[in-house]
Amino acid sequence: MIEAKKLAERFPGDFVFGVATASFQIEGASKADGRKPSIWDAFSNMPGRVFERHNGDVACDHYNRLEQDLDLIKSLGVEAYRFSTAWPRIIPEGTGPINEKGLDFYDRLVDGLKARGIKAFATLYHWDLPLALMGDGGWTARTTAYAYQRYAKTVIARLGDRLDAVATFNEPWCSVWLSHLYGIHAPGERNMDAALAALHFTNLAHGLGVEAIRSERPDLPVGIVINAHSVYAGSNSAEDKAAAERAFDFHNGVFFGPIFKGEYPEGFLSALGPRMPAIEDGDMTTISRPLDWWGLNYYTPMRVSHDTAAGAEYPATVNAKPVSDVKTDIGWEVHAPALGALVETLNARYKLPDCYITENGACYNMGVENGVVDDQPRLDYIADHLSVTADLIGKGYPMRGYFAWSLMDNFEWAEGYRMRFGIVHVDYETQIRTVKKSGHWYKDLAEQFPKGNHKSASGMEIPGAAE
């Protein structure tokens, strides 16, 4: 086991250690104080979509246990908390009236963080689209991008003076491909044309969101969180190498290209361009507004081979065998070097700003025994990936922080509550929180760094960061 103190010595003093959550996964209170349904409320209650039709009605009851959970974050010794705001709690119909009670909740959350000396990293969209917007097509409709712009402006007008950083979107790969092409996440579409529409209008919404944030708070560091894929060819054959390049463009390039270069990948457009929605004048300029930072969510590598099936649709790949025999309880291959290779590859291909590891962690489902959760494999996973992050810093890459996923066990989307990623165990019957072995280790690591005089993602001093 890597000692926390020895690992901490490899990080600069201004490196930020934090924990992360998402609104739908922890808040519960799905019908409280004016909140209306999201697409995940509907999806969860449809047979066959989510494990045993688990839903977010209660989740971790964070909405009603806010102060207790903020104290929990403080007790872990971390310097920052990454959370998401729920669009259907703030503008319940997606457009139309603003719900002041929803904004009040996030006021209390941010004020609670500030009172405890914890930095507030907000994410504006973590998949809980207001259900009412599906009447116009959801993310397959251009109008949703403009509804999002107003939502972003509303949130930043209210909270922006106390935030330390904001992300427009979390993992657009999931809300585009996983949700509209593979059908695994809400709204459960399995259609390439729907997915391509969602792709462009999500990218457009990001750009419009950046403009909205800057119009309200020009000094607030703004970025986006992407679950970039570390793509490996299944073999050294020319066919598999070409397949890996197509996979990179399809899974990474369609986000990084527009955002950081103002263009979609050439190979992607050659294959699917005619099926894209209309890209209007100015769209690519809007999408590629400069960012102050970007967030990387990384869990497992992607290994692909060429799909030999006749007429296979672009990117025409199939999954290749994992290299490592080590897997988490959700079945994902553990291979920490892929994190380093991914950061190096992305920086070689795109001109990127400062980077935060905004999610990293592992699913292990150990329970509480005699008041203890011995999740050594999760501890090892986090330590190994932090070691890779330290290596990247040593090579000169601008890695500014790390957020463990997740603060606590929660609603794991299509897997419901059967998969646990938290460094804190949640008993869903009693809502008792128990810090796991990995959580105690992470606390030891985080407490090696004195808080205060740190800088934000853009390099600016953060007023009141050490309050």
C-alpha cells in the first residue's frame, strides 16, 4: 500500500484534493419545493431501464441532510467539493418560471462550503434534463441549447460570486452516445441520427453556456468535464490501429475538436457529416470559446478492434480483450498507466488549458463489518492513479487537482444502488454514513496540504478561499 504521506510529497503545495458528487445521484427530494421531473425520473420508472427500477426519489437524502453532509466533507480534510446543480430544481419546466426554492438550496450549499473553508466547484449539467423539454426533442432539438444558456445565466447570476470554478457539462459522451445511440442512459434512444443531433446541440449549448457565464462573471474560471477515453488497438494489425484511430475521433475528437480547435474530426465528418444537423454560421466559433480549465473523468481504458461485419456503422469497432486481469465490481478493467497515456495524447493533439482530474475512483461493493468498511482495492486504485497524476506533474503537465469519485455511495444510474463508488458507505435504509478505509486514507493524504493562498484554475487568487 502506498503511504499517504509519501504520495503527498510528490504533489505541489497548491494541488487541490477534493471529492465529487452529482445532484440526481444524491439529492433525493424529487418532488420537493417545486422540483419537477427530469428525464432520469421518467427513465428510472420505466421497466427494464434501471436495475430493479431503482430511482432517485430518496437517493442519499442529501437535500434534507445538507448540513450533515457538508460536515462530512469537512471531516475528510479535503479542500474542494465538486457538485452539480439540478436544472429541474431551478427551472422546473426547462424554460419558463424560475423556482426560487431550488436556488435557495444551492445558496445554502455554497454558503455552507464557504463557511467551512471548502472551495466550490459547480457543474451545471450532470444529465438531469427537465422532462418537459423532451416535448421539443430534448437534446436532439436546437432550442434546448438556448434553454440551457438561460439556465446557466440564471445559476451564475445567483451563485457565481461564491463559486471557485464552474463546468458547463459533465461527460457529454454519456448524455450523447450512451443516451442517444446505445440506449443505456436516459432518454434511452438507439439512433445514430438522434445521437448526432444531440452531439452538436450539446456542443453548442456548452459554447452558449460559456458566453452566459462570462457575461455574468467574467472572472469565474470556466471549463468542461469530459470522460475522455484512453483508446488502445486490440492488436498491432493495420486494421485494428485504424479502428483505434476512428474510435478516438468518435469518442474523444467530436468533443475536443469542436471545443479546442473549432472543428469536427475529418474522418468523422467524412463518414457521418451528411447525417449531422445543420451547423449554422457562427456555431463553431461559439463552441470553441477559450476555456480556463478542463476536467478529465477517467476510470478504465477502451480497447477496440476492427469490426469485420458487413456494413458496420462508423466507427466500425468492436471491444477487444482487456490486458489486465484486475477488474472492479462493475467489471471495468483496472489499468492506471492508461490515465497518463491519455493525458499525454490529448495534450499532444490539442492545445489544452489547466487540467483537473474531476472524477476517478472504483466500484467495490464491500459492506460495513463491525463498524468498518475494508475497501483496500479502492484505496489501491486511487493511490495508483494519483501516483500516475504525480508522474504527469513531474513531466510538466498542468495537473491542478484531483476529485475522488465519489464522496459517498449513491444512485449509479442504470445500475441503481447495487454498485458502490463512494469513499463513504451509505446505508440506504438508515442513511447512516460510514467512512471507508479508502476515505480515511484519502483524508490522511488531503491533510498533508495546509489550506490557504491557493490559486484558482485560471491562476487568479481566490478571495476567501481560506476562510
